[in-house]
Amino acid sequence: MTVLAPVITANHVTRLQQVFTAALELAPDVDHSGLAYRETPQWDSVAHLQLVIALEAEFDVMLETDDVLSLSTFGDATTILGRHGIAF
């Protein structure tokens, strides 16, 4: 896997929050920092795949299988996307 230099954009966090909100059908005022796979009622296996597809589309990345499997919190998403050159 190639690690890219981070592309710093102020709105990456906002975009990530919007992706999570839409993919998991969350209330707009949800605390994203507390989101966790299978602990957040809306985040089941089907929603997980929808989230992965939405992340790839929004940030123009192709997540590796290991990325998909390790994505279990909002914080994990920032780490994973960071490895793909998206800075938070």
C-alpha cells in the first residue's frame, strides 16, 4: 500500500461527519466521536457497507479489505483516510 502525503482541507471533518450522518441515517446533531460499529444501533453490517461505499465516493479513495475490517469508529475513519492522503 502506498502512503500519500496528506492533503489538508479544513472541511474534511465536516465532510466525514456528513458521510456518517447520511450513510447511517443519523440525527444531524449526533456526537460523531462516540459512534462505534454494532454499538450504534444504526451501524449494522449493511450500513457498514453503505458507509464504506460513501467514504470511497466522497474522498475518492479505494479502501483496502483491511481498512474495511478495521473501520469500527469515527476515529478509525480519520486514521484510515489519513493513510490515503486525507488529513484531519
